Amino acid sequence: MKIKKLNLIFFVFSVLTVSCTGKYERETEIFENYLKNIHNLQMNDEAQTYFISPSIKCPGCESYFCKFISTYDKNATLITSNPIECEVPKNITVFLDRAKVIDKLNFGIINNYIIVTQNKEIVYIENLTPDKIEGIKKTLDQY
């Protein structure tokens, strides 16, 4: 009987522990440190969108990325390892990461991608590829 109670207590504790951590807890910690140490920025409570353009990406993806950000009408931040090859709207603030530290962050994503933060944590990360653009637009409309 004691073993069943201990197993139940362990199970409840495990569920509570997992449910108290965000989906992107590791990524949030990495990105928060990156923003602070490289760009002297911080995540805020209100939703923020970051467009990330690392130096490693597929050749055709750059044109889709440029097309996407050129029509984005909310305030956002673009972090890029290389000068961007397209016109960036005035509502998007550009930060150039000359040391290419953003290329080394391990989010399991290659190519251009989007990070959305809210309440000082990452709530959304997605590759910005042609097949995902419509879904990304719908998600970004929520923020």
C-alpha cells in the first residue's frame, strides 16, 4: 500500500513539475541570454516577434523571407548574421549579429525562422519556409 501511495505522489509531483515549465523553457533561457549579452535587449511581458536570419539557409528561402517581412505590418525585430538583401519596412528594427552568435544557438532549426515571446518567455518558434507561411500568418495574428 505504501508503494502505491509513493508512486501516486511521485506521479502527481512529476505532472505538476512538467506543467509548471514552459514548452520552450530551454530555448527561452538561451534566447534571453543571447538578447541580453549580444544586443542589450530583454524580453517583455507584451508579445514580441523576432525574425531570425542566420547565415546558413537554403538559397530560395531568402526570397520568401524578404517577401514575408516586407508585408508584415506589426512592430518586430530582425536579427541577422549578414546584411539583409531586401528592403526592410520601418516597423521592423534590424540588429546585425556580426559575430554570428545567432547561428550557434541550438533551437534545432536551420534557415530563417520566427520567435514570438510573451510574458518573458518564448511561446512560438517556427521555420519560415514556403509551406508554412499561411500557418505562420494565422499564428502571428494571435499576437
